[in-house]
Amino acid sequence: MQFIDGLPDCGFLGMSSLVSYEDSESEDESVDRVTLESSASVQTQGSPQHETHVPCRHSGPEQTLLEFNESVSEHQRRCFNRKWNRIAPDKQSTPQSLPVTLPQMPQRLSDGWNPSKRHHAVPAGVRPYIPKRQRQATPVETVDPQPPLEQVSGNKTQERQILSDASEAVKPYLGHKPGAAGIPRRLQMSLGGHQGPVNTVQWCPVPHLSHLLLSASMDKTFKVWDGAESGRCLRVYTCHSGAVRDACWTPCGRHLLTGSFDDTAAITDVETGQQIVKLDNQFKVMCAVLHPSHPDVFLCGGHSSAVKAWDSRSCKVVKVYKAGVQQTLDILFLRGAVDFIASSDCVSRDSADRTLIAWDYETTAKVSNQIYHERYTCPSLALHPLEDCFVAQTNGNYMAVFSSQQPYRMNKRRRYEGHKVEGYAVQCEFSRDGAVLASGSSTGSAHFYDYHSGHVLHTLRAHSQPCLCVCQHPVLPATAATCDWAGEVKVWH
């Protein structure tokens, strides 16, 4: 608090308070500058005990000027009157002490006039109002670390529209019974966003979201693409520190289940990218499969002799299936989810007695291990959507058909040949109606077979590197996605 000849500057504050309510902008600025210059030119006096700020009541202009004139000397009165009558103050006459006094005056003026208005509790996240003169006198740059609310809301709304609205290419086919499966023959788009081999691609199973394409790569990422129209990469997920070996959609289409070489399996929210669950399997995960009847339960297999069943709600292992194998290559639930087939890399001296093993899900008992008797490992399994059978991709460069009912006999009169596997994890898949069986090839081609006859329907020269997966669209006819060892994803129509 400044003093003038031992007298507190109450009248001085009252005068400034009166001027602050004038409507004329130019006159207000002139009065403020005169007041500040007068305050800076007067030496402060008085004892330290009078430095406590005391609010002054509002007084009229005549009383304020009278009190001011009585408390100062004749020389100071003449200086003040001369500067008061001046319309535009001379900027060159500003004292050198003005920059020191200037930041302090607006706060004193506001506090002295009505402190009760300035000390209201301000809710968190809301900026208090700062008068114009105080902002001009004490400019302070404030940095808001968070983006504006409108911007955040707009981005979230845009994400919801991307992941919930049906694509214009898919809308005409919604609500109609799908027709016969067609064979894609020409390239529609090429997606080259991965820096490592792409292990799998999968369309979203929800019909109105079926334009979304999931890809998992050895570059430690998995992505969601618009595979029906623009071909844009909509989301990139980097929650794994190792290669993403397997990935699939949940039935609702809102979450993704992934297995990685960082020994973890994770469930990720498609929209936000946040990990809902991340579980440590203590082995490199080669395959992760959701339970068809209980989506909260999933199975993980990999570089271990055991297959683990996890409950994502409790984040605990609920069942363990142990076998004398080195690693599990793929897992397939049969119809009804009572039992499942696990493919391993274990081949005995004379026959493959543990290449395919049937397990009872509830009891964890081994139902059968005498299913496939040839000395080839099976990197991929596929269930027929209508009939009681499944197909196993073999390293013998063919696909074999098995019954999905005990004792799981192989159909020796039918096999699908023409593609090459040669040690790659080449996947196979049925069309929605089960009439077409598709497979990749180590030669880079995509092969389409007639399921009933076993004849080759068409061969696509898809990639220059080994084609690891061919996924047929669940809604769009004659549409499929392929991926290769070079990190490229293509959509065919």
C-alpha cells in the first residue's frame, strides 16, 4: 500500500474506482495513465505498521479531489492538476519507476474497490475474469496443456462416426440374404502401412462394420483399415513390445484380441486404443481364440506345452491343457464349443500322434490324439460354417478335411492341392456359405477351391512375397483381403 505524506491513498483509490466505470475508452486510458504517473512520482512514507491493506469506501469526485489536495504539497497539487487536465498524457514524461509500479497498481485498485467480488471460489478448470486494465497492465501468458473442449469432443465424435457408421459400399447389402460366394479377380486397393510381415487379416464380423479390416504384423503393431472405400488406416495400436502373431475381432466388433511374442495377450478397445486387459502367459503367444459361447473367455497357445484358458473379467487362468508338445500352432473350437482342436509341431518317429489333439473344454481331458497320421505339421485350421467338418492346412502343400464329430476321421478321398506352404504359417478360410475354400501360398498367390469337388476355381497372382492369409468378406460378394511376408495388404474384388 502506498502512502502520500503519511496519509493512506484512500482518496486516490476512490478516484480510480470512479474512473473505471466511465464508458469512454480514450478518457479512461488517459485517467489511468495520469493516475499511474502521479503515483509513481510521489515518494512513499509512513511507518511499517500501516502497510496492511484496508478497503476504502467509494466517495464522490469532489470529496476525493478535496482530500487529495489537502494531503499533498502545493507543488504536487499543481503537477497533478496540470496532468489531470491534459487530454493525452505525454508518454515521454513517464518516470522510470513506472514499469515497477505499473504491475502493482491494477491489483491494488481492484482489491481496494470491492474485494468481495474478486475472492469468490472459482470452480476447477474455469478461468476467473480479469479486468481489461489489469490484463493490459500485467500481461501474463498462460499455457493450457489440454486442448479446447470443443476440439476434444469433435475428435471423439469423429471417431464414433468412423467406427459406428456403415460404409456406403456395405449399406446396399445390409438386410439382404447373402448370395453365392464369388471369386475376386481384380485389385481394388493396396495398403502398404506395415514395416514387417503381416501374419493375418480379418474383416469385422458385425455386418454394418464389415468395412473395417484388421491386420496384425511382425512390426509390433496391429491396425484397422477402411477396406471398402478409402483404404485409409483408421487406427494404429502399439500396445505390444513384440511381434503381433495373431489378432481377431470380438463378436461385438468393439474390441480386439491379440497375441504377441512379448508373452502377452491383450484385449484392446477399437475406438480409444486403450488396453482393457493385458495378461502375461509366460510364453510367446502364437494363437489366441475366443470362446464362441463365452466371449469373456479366450484360449492362448504358443511356445509352451500347455494351452491356457483366461477369463478376461478376473484376469486369471481358469483352465490349463497340458500335452507333451513344444509349441501350439493353432486352436479351433468345434461346433457347440464342447471340444476344440489344437495343432502342434510335434511329430513322432513313425506317425504324427500329437500333431492334432482334440480336448474337452470343460474337463481339460484329452479326447483324441489319433486324428492326423501323416508326418506334416498343420499351421492353420478352419471350421466349415454349415457342415460338421474342418480343414487343416498342412506343410505337405495340401489341405485335408476332417469330421468335427468323434472320432474326427480324415476324408482320404478329398484334398485341396495346388498351393505351397513350405514352412510358412499359411492360413486357410471358408467363404460365408462354405462353398469356396481360400488359401494363401508361399509363392505369393491366393488360391480359391471348390469345397465339394476340390478343384481350383481361380488363382490370383497377389504378391511377390509369400501370401500368408486370404480373408473373404462376410457381406460384400466376390471381395477378399490378402497379406504377405513383405508387409503389404491388398483388397481384391
